[in-house]
Amino acid sequence: MSKKSRAVSAKGVEEFKIYVTRAIPVSAVVNCADNTGAKTLKIVQVTRYKGRLRRVPAAAVGDYVITVVKKGRPELKKQTFGAVIVRQKYPIRRISGVRVMFEDNAAVIVTPEGDLKGTDVKGPVAAEAAERWPRLANLASTII
């Protein structure tokens, strides 16, 4: 009778990633929570999204998305930028059992390297987003 192998993989234990429900689909319009001059952003693409056939890609707090500026300064309108989702209306369940939800869906414009385009972040930022984006955590006034 053979026993099951108890060998440990060379990769080791992967870092535990908190599951956040993806509540902001492609084509959703979110508020811009920085001082770049953009007011609203429309999500066009969710990067690093593995989906299912005919399922609309969706983003959650902390995800990097490609957006188009819908309202804002004329020189920014109709331009595409990368952004990070910092707030979502749908409740986020934490490991402690607490559920956190915000008043609006909001994003902050960033470069592909992770630097913020603006110099200030308006409103609170979810801890899940601040954990994944350290430069965002530095500029955030409140982290919830």
C-alpha cells in the first residue's frame, strides 16, 4: 500500500492574497480621487484578468485598470491612462470578519511603474489598495 507523498515544493508557501469581490465591470464610470484635473474615468480594460468566455471583466480594490477620462480638463479628456481602484461600493470582507464599504467607486491615475500622476489623494483609501501600492499609501490622507 503506497502512502501519499509529503514532499514540499521548491517554490515554498505562496503569499496569502486576500480575496476581494470584483465589483466594478468594464465600461463602469468611476470618480477620479486625485488632483490631476480629471473628474470621472471610464474603465476600458482590466489588466491581469483571467476570465471566462462571455464574462465581462471586472476590477476590485487595488487592481490596475486602463481608463479613459470622461469629464475633466480639456487636455485630459478622451486620453487613456492607467489607474488603481482605491474605493468600491460593494462590501469588502476582511479576515477579521469586518465588512468595509465606501460611498462611491473611485480610482487614482498612475503610471505603469506605480508612480502617481497627481500629488494628492482625495478621500479615504482602502487598506487592500494601500498594501499593494506603497506610493499610493504614502500620499493617502486616510487609509481604512
